[in-house]
Amino acid sequence: MGIDKRSGKAYYLTMKDFRIRVYGHVWAQELLRRAVQQGATRHAYLFAGPEHIGKMTLARAFAQALTCEHPTGQEGVGACGRCRSCRLTAEGMHPDHRIFAPEGSQLRIDQIREVVREAALSPVEGRYKVFIITEFERANVNAANALLKTLEEPSASTRIILISHQPSGLLDTIISRCQLLRLRPLPEREIVSALQEQHGLSELDALRLARLSNGRIGRALALAETPDSWQSYNQRLQEMQAILRYSPAQRIAHAQMLEKHPQLETILQEWLMWWRDVLLLQMQAPDLVLNRDHLAELTHLAQTIPGPQIRRFIEATMTTAGYLRKNVSRPLAMEALLLKAPKHG
Ligand SMILES: [Zn+2]
């Protein structure tokens, strides 16, 4: 607090809050916060879970709390968000934090050797040196083994956070030396509030993005940040409606193109949301429709395609989305799905 010289009134300095905000994963944030505040953190952690759910953000927030000068916060992972160390972390400039990611398709052994070498040194500024290694499943056996000794006999001031989308691909010897935190996709509600808080989206737009992202907060935020994302969204909806007019041969050709699409999972979510809207219109529930800016097209489909056909296609789309997660042949799954799309026009 200070005193304003001219008015003589007391004022509070408005200090920027540099805390790294983590959405969801409340149990993990609490667990890490308690460990930080009790001085009981483990030497190594493994954050495992699907892509784009915020594992890296959680790791960065944890690193921030580990080196924070006053980690007594009662929210998030406990960093104060005000000290020099917290600011450096937020700016990605902390000298005691190192983030390693695969270069090309692999985490290379010389990257891991760099971790090992630096882990033996004392921190520059704070209590800990923190190493975050992401996509650790991309470390081959030699690289993973190179880290083992550091995980077994870490220096007291080193903390290592491994991140993996596919922990089943990791060596047991690695997993057993880490505290494993299994993280899950976020509930729709939490993504909606994150989108509203960060981007001031309307309830409807936020809900639509939350649905599309399927619990992947990173994807939802990226969509909200990309100015042309709505444009390409609308374009993909046009393409989907064109499929309804295609012959079987055209459908197969289109399936072969679609199966290579990097965002195929999102596209199927878009289709589900679209056909759900058509069904809702058939059921006289227009208030629940999410694609309200496409009401004319949706209404036309609702009036011309029989309900059972729509239901069958929705089921087939859900089944296909499940297949894709299980690495079933993508071309075959997509061909079968497109052949089941309703015929129209
Ligand atoms: Zn701090």
C-alpha cells in the first residue's frame, strides 16, 4: 500500500498477476500445491493423458510454484504470481526451467544427455532446477535409459516432469520412478467457462467450441484464437452437405481424402453436432440447436430426411470416431461411414 501525495489517500499498487492459469484438473493442482507447500514434492513426475488437455500448462504452473519465492497461494498450484521468479516463468525466461520437446519425430539421446548434465548443476536463482520433457514416448530405449540414473539418484535440487500422450509406450523402469498423474479430458462445463473467461465468447459459441473440442481445452482455445476457424468450420459443413448428393463412387473418393485430414476427429464431432441439431428440429426443440446460424439448412434437412436415417448415421459416426481412436484402418472406416450418410438432393 502507498499514499497518493496529491490527495493524501491510500492506494494499492496494482500488480500484474503472473500465475499460469490451469483449467480443470483440480485434484492434480491440489495434490501438487500441497506437496509444494509441505516441501514434499517428488523428484520426478509423469503427467499422462490425451493430447491438448493441458498437461504442459499444468507442468509449467508446477514449475512456477516450485521456484516461486512465496508459494503460499491457495489457488492453482500455489505460486504467488507476483515475485520475480513467477514473472520469469510466465515469460518463459526462467533460467532454472528447461523444456525439452522431440526434434523431428524423436527425443534424441543428446537432448537427454543435456538434461542429465544440467541436472547435476545447482540452480541459478531458486531452490530447484525444473526439467519438463514432453512427448516422452518419443524417446527411444537408449534415450530413455540415459535418463534412468538421473531419475534414480537425482540431486536434491532437481525436479523432472515427464509428459506423455501414450504412457503405455514407456519403459516400466521409467514409470516406476515417477509419481504418475493420469489426466483426463475436461468436462464441457469447464471448457465453456474457460472460453468465456479468456475470449468473452457468448454461451452459445462457447458451448459449440466446447463440443467440437471434445474435452481438449487446448484445441478449444486454439479454435477461439484462430480468426478463420469459423470460416473453415462453415466450409466443412458445406462439404458435409455435399456428400449427401454424392454417388457411392464419389463418396469413396471423398472418404479417401478425408481419412488423411489431420483434424478428422474434430470433423466427426462437427458432423455429430450438426445431425444432433437436425434431430432436435424434428423433435420441435429449436432452442437446443447449437448451429443457430444455419437454421435454414438444418430445417430443410429436418423436413426431408427421415428420423431413423439420421439416427443411424449419428450412431455410425460415433462408432467410427471410436474406431479411429483404436487405430482401426482409417480408409475403411471412413468409406463405410460415408456410404451410410443419408441421401439427399
Ligand atoms: Zn511467486
